[in-house]
Amino acid sequence: MTDFAIAPPRSQSRAVRIGLRWLLYVILGLFALYYLLPLFVMITTSLKSLEEIRTGDLMALPREVTFDAWKTAWSGACTGIQCDGVKPYFWNSVLIAVPAVLISTLIGAMNGYVVAHWHFRGANIFFALMLFGCFIPFQVVLLPMARVLGLMGIAGTIPGLIFVHVIYGIGFTTLFFRNYYVTIPSELSKAAKVDGAGFLRIFWSIFLPLSLPIIVVSIIWQFTQIWNDFLFGVSFSQAGTQPITVALNNIVNSTTGVKEYNVDMAAAIIAALPTLLVYIVAGKYFIRGLTAGSVKG
Amino acid sequence: MSKWLEEHLPKVVLAPSFIAVLVFVYGFIIWTAWVSLTRSRLLPKYEIEGFIQYERLFAAPRWDVAMNNLFIFGTLFIVISMVLGLMLAILLDQNIRTEGAIRTIYLYPMALSMIVTGTAWKWILNPGLGLEATVQGWGLENFTFNWLVDPDKAIYTVVLAAIWQSSGFVMALFLAGLRSVDTEIIRAAQVDGIPTWRVYSAIIIPSMAPIFLSAFIVLAHLAIKSFDLVIALTGGGPGFATDLPATYMYAMAFSRGDIGQAASSAMVMMGVVFTIVVPYLYSELRAKND
């Protein structure tokens, strides 16, 4: 739908039209300010000294820019009794997210390939079961998972968290790849079968090379989900293995000492940076992932 | 042997995931359902005792608050996000020159963790130094905005932050919907001299019914699972004023040591999700198989 909306009814004069156009841009601009405001406040607060925060204005630019809060947030802020900043937890999140994203994407690709192109009895039932599984509130698996992680001897560890994220990630990754692979004509794989190519060969030489866009979508989706996860992180970690979201919450809501709002904000920005960066660099794929599960097609 | 493997490889590939889903989704649901029927406290017990946990749950004032909050939060969050999202989508669909940049700005909160969102809004809404002080500084000395610490209003701050986070996403959904409406029909309507607002209200918006449904499902699902935002923004407080079912469940499971209550509240949450999602998924799957 392109140029119909501004096609003016004949009764409108040019002045009214230009006025409406201006109004439209003003409204859109105001909303842009609304969405940007918290980010602006976070950044400016993180660059102020505590003294300036107490005496100054939330909306004002810092009179004197200081990076002290960033230094404290990165390597000195206290999460409970430990005061190492968010640095160790940032790396925990990396150690959790990278393997979990790669493993769940690989499994999803294989699953999607099977469900879309190797029809056998039960494949559709599997897909339906998996799809329903995407929608359960995770509260319903928290208690048994805590016990199973204990039985497996990986409770409170980073491998434990990787395991949990892989298990509950493959529903979505399978969905992504299945929906992508059904659009690849089955004649392609049939012809390859006639030529003697096997299951893995067809996947490796035909499907995988075509999959780059959906691999990017899957990686971005999984990374955002896992990096931003709090529920699993807070339920299945212990001191030392917590992901950054849990550490951030501990810093902000720790009740001891002076409230250092600038440090809180710097820590929050550090926690947000990786996913924000992914969004800015690959926003198109981010949106595709978001809408893949919710829009038909 | 290799022939057998070649023939059955697809099933072999799918088997681990199949087993994982059966055990870690459906098996776990059954486990939780079972435990919700027992007298489990700190440790799970497996003798079924009937619905006593559910009786306790529905008699607990804190759960009552949580369900009420879910209703208030869910309704406002879904309705306002959809109205705002649709409005922004329509405004953005008027050949805006900077559309790409504006879309990026509207949607970026969706990339943030709810903990980050909660932290930011907690600071902005903080009565001492936040927005309240700023507006007072502008000369409105009597301006007060202390919803964050007011038990009757705190839940609305959760609504505010949640809308900020998700409305851009709803906008993106609707924008995609607007772009997929058949342009022929719209042109025909314009040739007939039908005013723009009528084109929207009578042709475009009704044809987007499936998108409304999708947006509703996604938002409802987000609302029921809301946990991190409340933890970061209000911590469930003041008191229990902003408890939601998810925070109630977590408190019972991990700080109160009341597994029976945790399990039964989780089952109720799942019941709510399923009454919303199952009919939708069922119709989606049927539509695809037809």
C-alpha cells in the first residue's frame, strides 16, 4: 500500500493538507521522544556524579561528564556480599548464551529439515507437540527441572543453564527452520534422492547453503531470549554462575549502602548493550524472528 | 546396518528432541500437576490428597491480589498496546520519509531485557529524584507522582513500563498487516470517492482480523508470563501490591518452601495460557493441514 493515503479528498485545501502533514510528523516525533526518553535518562544518569544526581534534574544533560559510574558498574559494584561489578556475570552470560544458541540452532535446523522434507508417520504429531510446548509458562517446569538438574549433577552450574536453554529453545528453532524449509520445493530433495544423495548429504549440500537468512534469524532470536532471560537464571544459578540479568537485579535491589543510581544505570546499559547492538546491526532479522511465530505465512 | 541407518536416519535425528519434549515439557507438566494434588511443602510428596492445594490457593489473599493484578495488568496492557500499536502503524503508513529510522526507534525496547526496562523505569518513576522532582523543578511545586510506592497505583507503573516495551512490536505487526492489504480494493474505494478514514475503518482494519488475533495472543502470553518486569520494577511491592501469578509461584517455590502452592499456582497459570492459546494453535494447525 503506497500512495493512496495522501491522495487528498477534493475538498481539502493545500494549506490544510500541509498542516495535517506537519501534525503527523509532530505526533510521530513525540512518540519517538517517548520511546527514547528512558534510554536518554539512563545514559545521562550514568555519566553524572552522585552529587549532581541528588541536586540536579533527571532530564538535564550532565554538567560534568564522568565515567566513574561505568568503572564501578563494570568491576566494583556489589551484588550482595561480592563487589566485583557486573564483569564476571557478563562473561557468565556469554558462556551460557554462545553454546546454547549454537546447539539449539543446529538441532532446530535438523529437526526442521526432517519435519519439512522427510515425511513419516508421527512427524506432524511431533511438530504439534513441540509447538504447544513453545507456549507453556515456564513456571510449570521450574520445580521438576530443579530436581532433574540436581540428579544430573549440574544444578547451579553454567552447563546446567546451557542445558535448560537448549531444551526450551528447540521448540522455536524447529519452528523457524520448518517454516523456512517447507518453502523449498520438495522436487529438489527428490531429485537429489534419485541421484543417490542420502539424508545428510542433501541437508549438507542443498539445504544448509540455502539457510543463511533463517540461521541468522534463529541465532538472533535465541541470543536475545537467552541473554535477556531472568527466570531460568535466577532459579537455576548460584553465587558465581549467575547471568548478568540476575546480577543487575541484585545490584539495583541490594539494600546495603548508598543507592548509586549512576552505577545502576551504567550496569543496566552494559546488560543491554549486546542485544541492543544485535538489534541495531541486524534489526531486519530480529523483526523477522519476532513475527515468525505470530504472523501466519 | 548402514542401509537400516540410512532409512531410519530422519527418525534417529528427531528422536532426541522428541524424547526431550516428552520428558521436559509433558512429563514435567504431569509431575507438577501430580505434586499440586499432594501435601508437599519443602520437599515433594507423592501421595495424592485431592485439591487441597487449590483450596489453599484460592483462599490465600496474596493469590487473590495476584490474580486481580493479572486481570488489571493484562487488560490494560493488551488494550492500550493494541490501540497504540495500530495508531502508530496507521500514522507510519502515510509515506513517512524517515519511516525506517522511526520504526527502529519505536521497536528497540523489544530488544531489551525486562530487567533493564524495570531498572530504567524504577529510576524515572522514583518519587524523590525522578520525574516528580523534575516536574516540580519546572515550577509545579505541588505535582506528585508517587505511583511506584503507592500500593493502589503501583500496578499501573508495571503497565506503563510493559507498554513502553511492547507497543513498538505491536506497531510492527500491524504495519506488516497494513502492507499486505490488497491495494486493488483500496484503489477502487478511492475511485468511488470514499474518504480515507472510511477506507480504514470499513476495509483495511476488518481485513486485518488475523493480525489482531495474533497480537492479542502474543500480548496475552507476555502478560501471563510477566515476572522479570515486576521483580525489577517493584519487587512485587509495596507489600504484595504488585504480585502477579508468576511472582507468587516463584516466591512459593524458592523462598517460602511451599512446593504444593508453587505447583498449584503454576497449573492455574498454565490453565489460563492454554484456554487462550490452544484454540488459536488448533485453528492454525488445521488451517495448514487443509
